[in-house]
Amino acid sequence: MADSGASQPKPSSSVKLVLLGEAAVGKSSLVMRFVNNDFQENKEPTIGAAFLTQKCNLPSRTIKFEIWDTAGQERFASLAPMYYRNAQAALVVYDITKPSSLTKAQHWVAELHRQASPGIVIALVGNKYDLATENDSADVNDADAVPAAEGENPEEEEESTDARRVPTKTAKGYADEEGLLFFETSAKTGQNVAEVFTAIANAIPETSLKGPRGVGGQTNLGRQEDARVNLGSARPEGAKEGCAC
Amino acid sequence: MDETDNAERNAAGPMNGAAASPVPSPKISPKKPDAVEQQDFVNPTLNIIQTLSRKTSTSALSTRTTLPSREGTPPPLPPRPMNLAFLDSRPSTSHSVAPSRPQLVSKATTQLSYTNTQTHNDLRDDSPSSGASRARNFFGLNVRSTASDADDSASVKSYAPTTIEVGGGDSESTLAGIMDDHEKSVLQSLGHKFSDQEAESLFPNDPNFESAFDREFDEIEGMASDGSNEEQIMLQWRAKLKHFLILSSAGKPIYSRHGDDQLVTNYIGVIQTIISFYQSQNDTLKGFTAGDVRFVISSRGPLNLVAISRLPESDAQLRGQLDALYMQILSTLTLPSMERMFAARANYDLRRPLQGTETLLSALSDGFTRGSPSTLLSALECLKLRKTHRQAINKTLLSTRSENLLYGLIVASGKLVSVVRPKKHSLHPGDLHLIFNMLFEAGSVKAGGGENWIPLCLPGFNNTGYLYMYVSFLNLEDPTTPVAERPKSREGGGAADEVAILLISPNKEGFFELRAMRDQLVDQLQKNSSISRIREAVKAGRPRCTDIVPGSPLRHFLYKSRGNVQFTMPAWEPYFESPLERRRLMSLYNTLHTQLHAKPTSLKIHHQTSATNISLAWSTPLFELYAVAPVATSRAALAQSANKIVQWVRREEERVFIIGGAVF
């Protein structure tokens, strides 16, 4: 895991991160998995926003995430700018069993590109991976029952029997187009959750880090590439940087 | 309290006659004929928009007033059932408590025999009918014996075999319910030492109610796609003791505590039809009774709210509960924005903007179903703390107050510890109830961990705009580390270790400012050892009746200070630990409260005796007191205990209540 603050005095810097996405896609669950390594079924909806912090140790430095976990309901949307303003990173979450949530995620990405700080690192995260069947090899029967995610090509053969309604390919394709990090996670099993945050930590350009505890953050300029190697995750696409327009 | 005695006597007369209705009837609550109510009321609500504006203003006002006293009739709301999905998160609470439903109690016979039995122990019994009661002792004994199986009753039986007439035809069932109690008292009178658990219950057994209450908070199953289980689901739905429905005046469902859309649609349609029928007559429907179920309707602007209850609750009490639900909706939307939504389209679907707040509405509803002293009295409870200790905390709050702070609150285990507020604004109990509900009952906030920044409207303060509330839960053992994650507690008012700091500001961007204030505040509270004092007070919990007045026969009481809009009460333990016993106690309080606040004749003192308990309600301009004791207690002893409680509160006033608070 990425936590445990037991390391040597490494340069440390804080990163403001905001979670956005439709209601009930699992934003709070992701955060709770990341911060407490815990999971609750049927979590009640977040009201307003929750502020949490968690450290993430990279080989070269420590990143202290200051996380804004926002509520997904429509009525809170107007407050979102308050949270993503000055954010260095954003996690835009959708639910792989609910195509409309990807559409909503795309709106958030567009809004971030338009209004957030130019260097913001955005990760697109498809949550509830545990609801997808493990082997995609299975029957193709239901394939036609699967509604396509809007705006993307209709689903291929891939996922079928299970609850998955957003093919990995679709979302991945979109993420690549937009230059986003992309992961599919399960807050329930913990799969890929730490990886998302590690990848974000690595993708934050050193220059945009302000070390809260002194100048440490700046000394490591240029090491970022090395750090990236440590992302042992199965998803090499994780390292892409969000580009500013 | 001599006056009490006299008054008691006076009150006793009417009471005995009426005894059957208030106490025993779990099903039959005292309801007035609909016709009467409708007459009171001439309120043409045909035109929705008119209704809107009018009700709006009404609602604002009524919100501010105390719930119980509310006469104002809220206009009916449009129904809109909520998603079952949200209900999932609801408490699978095993509240196995059913409200008391003493059919037995109602029998005059029963009461007498009880009293009589006690008379043996307490000859000083001052009840007006003491002579008669003595005679009845025999009857009581006999009666019991007839119903009971042989064994110890044998000797008893020999006393007087004739008694049965007293009970009349019903005597059998009556007796059956009371038997245990009788036996005890009999045994006691015979000099046996008798202290088994049965003796401790103040309420007769009522298996039906118990099982109903047991299942009250269970989820209703989903409808099978082929509709095969429809009947079963309907039965489950109808078996609920209490329903809350909210619909728009156009008849769109907004919220329903039980059942999904599919299930409640028909009912919503029926209710809407009934409501609009009266509206078309330029009349307003306030409530009606069907069988053992009471319907109360509150029309508020574009909303109709409906409470459906089998519990012994008065219309005013139910209306107070509907008000709280209405305030919750306003708290989410604010009044102007809700009105705007409906002004644009009368059939607007309010479920969308309310998405995610179903849990709050349901937590409120379930609180009402479980029974909450705070709602009944529309008052707050404070943490008992020494005056100097509270002053130290107040001072700390004042000294760390940040510039944009409106209200600052420290809350421990659901009780208020201290408040800092501007001089010209006091806190409305209804608003605080919404906040406490959100933090301690609904679990949405506390389950998430971390600190929270919550936009909310406090309708009692100002129903037109939002405030922003910073919430941080403290770990009392180690206050510097905020609680990362708190265990869910759904039971009454939050676990003991939950201390929350709430800082409310009108400034939307004020999170970090208030966060800094919190850090400073906690730091100082720790330095002046206030934290450890709070911890001790939380650990000490509420005192028991016997701690307050040694030897007191009282089992429980509620004392509301009218001036402070606060109340205090002893611990639920040991007699009312289970939700069922608590619900029964609250039902008794409901009844007492109803009697005390009945219009047009409001009593000063009300005495009530049932087969299993004796209770008192006492109202003065300064306070309201409700007290309960086992039936063996004499009226004099009860009155005396009540006086002692009043003295105690007077002595401890600055500890049990927050007087003034930190004002700037």
C-alpha cells in the first residue's frame, strides 16, 4: 500500500485532489479504501463534501494527498468549482455497470479542461470492477442486450454475461483521446485503488509541487521518470499525463 | 406539592372515565371526529399557486414555533415515494420494541385491582377511593386466581371467588394480560420477596404489537417480476405501524418511508384524490381515522405530507413530525428554490433535486417511530456538566471564534455541550434536530470519515438561503487525531464516543478558516482540560432516577424547561433499554403530552393509572414534567417524587441546561 508514513525524511509535498462523478459510482468508497483500507456496503450518499488526507510514499518523495470527496448529486454540482479550483489532480469516476455514469464523467472531464488549472492531472476511473465477470471469454449471448456507452462505438464482443455495461475499450479509448490516466478499480476488493493514487502522484509534474514542509519538493526535479518505473501495475497506460489544452 | 394532590383528584375524575381511551388503546387513539376538524378550517386550496404563497408564509412561521403546540394546518403535500435502494441503507435495526398497546390496561377493573393489591403494602394510599379499593383487593386477588393456573393461586382463590363480575365479559382477556402483575402483587402482599424481571416491566405484554414493532424497520421485499408475491408484499406494507408519504400537490410521489414507487402509487393516488376532493369544496382535510389507523395530512405550499400511524399519537404530535420532514426538505432545497421549481412546472418531480436525502428523511421518520423525547417536547438535551466547566468551554469558543462564524456547537453523544452564537440569533430546536439527525442518525456524514463541508439551509434560522457547516468528529481519547472512521450507531442519539465540532458560517469558501478554528479550539480545550471533562461527563451518562432522588419510585421522567427550550431526563437503563420498552414508554409520554396539551381545556396536572403503571403530567409556565412509576406507587408518593425532581432540576439547572451560552 501506499501509506505508512514510516519513511526517512523524504521531500514531501501536498497535492490537492478532487473526486468527481455521478452519484453512487463509488467515489467515497474509493477514498475510504485508499485512506482507511476499508469498505462498506450500501454506503449512504455523501452530503456536501468530505475532506480527507492520506500520504502516498514514492521512492523519491512523499506526497500528501488532500482529498476532496464531493457529493455526486445534481444539486451539488454548482459547488464543484470551489473544490476543483487549484486542484492539481482529479479523479473522475464512473460505474462500469452504468453507461450514463461514463457520460457524466465525460462532462466532468470537459468542465475540468475548460475551467480547472491547466496542469491538472486527471484520472478516469471505472469503479465496481468486482461486478464484472473475470474472464471475458464467456458467452456472447447477452452481448446484444448491452447498451452502448453514449458517444462511443457499440460494444464489441468482450464483456457480456456480467453486470458490466461499459466495455473497457470504450472508456480506455476515450481516456487516451483526452490524455487521461485510466484505471478500472474495485473499492470493494481494493483492486487497483492504490495504483490509481500512486499513478497520480507520479504524474504530477514536480514543478507544480509546493512542498509544505520546506523546499524538499523541488530538489527532485527530473526524477519523476524513475519513479514511474515503480508503478508495477498491470496497466501501463497509467502513466500518461494530462495535457493542458 | 399539596396543590398537586388536589388537582390530581380533580383531574382524576374525568380521567377515570376516559382512562380507557388514552392509556390502553394502542389502536384507538383519541381522535376527534373528522367533521369537527374540517369545520374548524376553512381553507380553500384549489389553486396551487395560491396555496403556495400562503402556505409558504405559514410554514416559515410555524417552523419557528414549537412543534407540539402547532395549530396551523399544513397543506397536504404531493406524494412521491422514494427508491427502495436508499432504504437498503436504512437501519436493519432490530428495534424489537412495540409501542404499548394495553387493551388490558383500559379496564377499570384492572386498575382497581392493582391499586388494591398495593394497598396492602401501602396503607397510606391516598387515592380518593381507598375504601373501595381495599374491598377490591379481594376481588383483585380472586380474579387473578381464577384466570391463573392453580399452584400458588390456590390460597388466593380461597379469599373471594365472586370477583369475576367485575371484569364482565372481557375480564378473561384483561386478566390474562395482567395476570403476571397480579401474581406478583399478590405474592408481595403475602410477604413473599418477589423480584423477577416481569415485575420490572411497566407495560402489559402485547405480542401483536411486539412482533409488529419488531418488523417495523425491515425492508419490504421487492416485487417479483411476475407479481407473484404481490399479496405478500402488500401485507408487509400494511403491517407497518407507521407510514410517511410526501407528495406534490399535483399528486406526484416525492417520498415514502416504506415501499417503492410501484407499491405506493395506488395509495398516493387515493390520498391525492381525497385531499383534492376537500380542496374542491374549499375545505382542507386535516386528518381522519380508518379503523385503528390515524391519518394526518399537512399541506405545505406545493407539498402534501401525510402521516399514517397506529401508534397512540395525537394529531398535533403527528403534525409536528410532518413539520420536521418538511423542514428537512427545505433544508435541502431552500424555500424559494423549491417554489421556483413548482412555479415553473406544477408537476415537477421533486425526487431529483432531493436525490440522496432519502436517508435523512427516513432517519427522521424512524426516529419518530422509535419515539424521541426531543421531538415530542421540541426541545434539546444538553450534556450535564458543571457550570464552571461549561463556562470554560464557552470562553474557549469565544476566544477562538473566527471572523465568519455564525454558530459554533460542540455536541457529545447527541447532546449539546456548548454553543457560541451571535446575540441576535438563537438556535431553533427544529434546526438543531435536523443537524443532529444528519450527524448522528443518518450516518451519511459520520460513516465517511474525515472532515465535512456541508451546505444546508436552516429553515428555522432563515429558509431562503444556505449556510455552510464544517463538521469534525473528535476522538476523545486522542483529540488531536480526528476520527478516521466511526462505527455506525443507529440507536438513539449516537454512541458515547462521538463528539462533534460543528462550525457554521454563511461563507461558502470558509472551510479552511473554520478548520483552523477547530484546530485552535481543540488545542485549547485540551490545554484547559475541558476535553477530559467532556469525556468524563460522556462516560458518566445520564443519572438514574435513584441517583437523583435516592429511593425514588420513579422509573423515568422527562423535564422540559420551557424558557430554555431544553429538556433533561434520566438514563433509559435499566428499565427501558430495549427499543420496545422505550417505544412503550414514549407512547405513554405521548398520551400524557396529549392530555396536557389538549385543547381547549389544558390541564395543569394529569394523573393516569393503568394496570401496570401510574404516571403524572404536570405543566407550569416554567416547565413540563412527565413521570412514570410502577403501579404499586401511591399518588402521594408519585407527587412527592415529582416535586423532588423539580427541586433537583432547580438545583442543577446550570448543569443540565445551557443557560445563555457563549454569546457574541
